[in-house]
Amino acid sequence: MTCHDGRQKEYGVDKFKKIMELFPNLDYNIYYNAPEAYFDEEIKRQYAAIRLNKFDGFAETLAKSVLMGQYPISWIPYPHITHVYDAKSLRKALEGLSKKKKPNYEARRFWLKKLDESLCNILL
């Protein structure tokens, strides 16, 4: 999870921390204003990005996660990204991560194509 200082409520940090208390066996990180190179290196070893903002563009955090074949989780519904809408659905999504044994190739392919199309539309 990423968060800008002073915007913890908007990013759902408190809710996320409460849920994570139920999963003492899972490691998690919240990155506050982390330098991009450091953040990019760190997330290579992770399994999912979590974005609990209720209003957002398609966050770079989700894009990087899905393009690395991870299983990102978002409050906002996006194709091929796990959508959560309350604490119960977030808990279920986190429980489901342990069942995912292979990279998320389907989501990666979808978003590579989608982002490529978007970039082409901007440039043309």
C-alpha cells in the first residue's frame, strides 16, 4: 500500500491495519512518500498491491502490480483486479491470496494491451 503523508484516511490505512491484524502470518508494507526507485525494487518481492482509495485514477501502484503478474486489490472496480467494497470482502480477498500459486498472466496480458491502446490514443 502507498500513502501520502496526512492522507491516511483517504487511502484507508486505518481500515487496512485493522484487517491485517487478522492475518498475523502475512507481511505487509505501507509506503509513505517512498522514492520511486526504492518502491519499484521493494514491490518486486511482493504478491499484491492494495489500493483502498474511493476516488482515484488508475493508480501507478495497481498498474505496476498487475504488470508484474501480481494480484492487486482495489476499492474501485477495474477489469482483472480484485474489487473490494468493505472489510469483509477485503478479508476474503486477502485469504484468497494464499491460493494463488502462479503469476496473474491473464490480468497482465489484458492490462498490457489496455495501457498500450491508451498510450496510442494519447499520442495519435
